[in-house]
Amino acid sequence: MTDYDDATIRVVTERLERRLAEENGQLRVEMASLGGQLRVEMANLSGELRVEMADGFGKLRGEMIDGFGELRTEMSDRNAELLKWGLIFGATQTAALAAVITVLR
């Protein structure tokens, strides 16, 4: 270090600091630009996700409405069958009881 005088070292140091400052500035600009692009992409993806979720929920609601409608129909049919067979059983039991009472009188 004895070969270089203080002025040369000062000049080299100033150049290095200036170059570091320029690179740092460019890096900050690039990071800000990429950050902005990332925000835009995230906003777009978030919007697309919301649309897909809304469509999915709409389809799910439609399927549930159809499924519950079919379930109600099946339950109604089953209840009608049970009522029919209950009435037939009641009528035959009443007839059988009436026959036994008639025989025993």
C-alpha cells in the first residue's frame, strides 16, 4: 500500500462507492418493478380463483338442489308405499278380527 498515495486511494474508494450506489439503485428499481409485476399477477390469480370458486359453488348448489329433489321424490314414494301397505294390513286385520268375532258368537 505504500506504492499508492492517499489521493489515489481516495479516488478509487469514491469510484467504488459511486458504482455500488448505482448498482444498488438499479437493484432497487428492478426489485420494485418485479414487486409490482408480482402484485399484478397475484391480483389476477386471485380474481381468477374467485371466479372459479363461484362457478364451482354454483355447480355444487345446482347438484345439491337436484339431489335433494330426487331424495324428496324417493321419500314421498316410500311414504306412499308404507301408507298403502299399512292400510292393507289394517284392513286385513280388521276383517280377520271380524271373522273371529263372528265365529265365536
